[in-house]
Amino acid sequence: MKKLIFLILSVGCISASAMANIPSRITDAFNARYAKATNVQWKHMMGDYKAVFILGDYQIQAKFDKKGNWVKSEKMIGKDRLPMTVKNSLKKSKYSGWRIKSSYEEYLPNEKPQYHVVAAKGDFMFKSLKFDEHGQLMNG
């Protein structure tokens, strides 16, 4: 139990100290876009900044460049929340027998949402599939 409490406190300290290193232009841009976000955690990776947070019932990742420009967001969704067009396209594809491991919506500036599905066959075969807003398979 003591180890668990120490681990939780350590993670909290890491998140708090990481937040102190995020430039205000990044956090200002984030707050303007996601004012109601909760449990925000930041990561700085290769010049970009990624926030992982909760918004409503969803876990979201948002990426910003070093100037504070929003690059993209990914909203984790369950396979039951995939649009019917995506589900139907998947059923008609060569991956119809594969199981869905994870899925998310991807939002990019000035574009319609795209849907990503990680499909698995057995324990070791995985394929990342991308669908457009009409359910059209874009790769694979």
C-alpha cells in the first residue's frame, strides 16, 4: 500500500513539474480550445507538446507545435461508437475476421474527422486501419 501511495504521489509530482515547463503560448492555446478539459497531463516530445486529458466521457490527446498552433487531436472511442459506415466498410474488407483492439477519431485542422482502428488477428498480427468520414478504407 505504501508503494502505491508513493507511486501516485510521484506521478503527481512529475505531472506538476512537467506543467511548469510548458510555455504559456502552448497552455493558452490549449485552454482556448479545451476550456472544460480535466486531468490534463503534458508531454514535450521532439519540439511538439502533447496534452492528454478528459473531456466529458472521452480521453483525448491534443498536439500543439512549439508556436502554440494546434496540430491534431485524437479522441479514444469504443468500437461501439464507430460510425456505421466504418463498421460496414470493415466488415466488407479483408480484415472482417479481425477483432478491434482500439479505435479513435482523429481531427486535423481544416479536415473532416478520420477514424483509426487497430485490428488484431491472433496474438501477434496487428494492423492500423484508417477510414475517412464516409467509412472508406484509406489504407490496407
